[in-house]
Amino acid sequence: MKLIANIAAGILIFFGVLFIWGAFSEAGNVSWIFVGLASAGIGMAIIWFARRQSAPEPGEQKITYDIDLSGDVDLKGFECTRCGGPLAPENISVVGGAPTVQCPYCGSIYQISEKPKW
């Protein structure tokens, strides 16, 4: 996308310069200066917008891991299976692709297992 924007901006700036230059010729018109300035200004604005978009650093990746549970999950009543202490969403993390809980009260760490609904 940046390549296309830069090419379009280059064409606009080129023709803007030609219009400004042509305005000072014998067959030129004063209004060509305004057309040239507008064309060059739009070209500069396109370059600015194209370069404003940040590119990721080389070697940097953004990974998003979404967990889709099959049923309704109510975290209000989510308790530790060992001590019965209330758990918050901050106590849940994904380790090795599986949702894991670390209890802040007893310190136990275990995987969340979904019980069958039948």
C-alpha cells in the first residue's frame, strides 16, 4: 500500500512542478500556479500519511491467542478446586496452549478442565 501511495504522490508532485513551471511560459496562465501548488501539496500529504503508518520492527511479531469456550462461563463464581478461594481473571494464564490457574491463596497451579454438559 505504501508503494502505491508513494508512486501516486510522486506523479502528483511531478505534474504539480510541471504546472508551476508551465505557468511562467509564454502560453502559461496564472491559474496554473494554483493547480500546481494544489497537486504538489496533495502529493506531499499522501507521502506524509503513507509514512505515518508504523511498520513492525524486523523480527517482531504480535501473537494473539483466543480461547473459545463451548458454553457460558461465569467468572463470578470461579473458585480454586483445592482451597475454595475466589479467583479473578488475572489468575488465569495460557501455558503451553492450555488455560492454567494459579491460586493466590494456596499457590496451587492447575489446568482448567471443562466438565461435560450431559
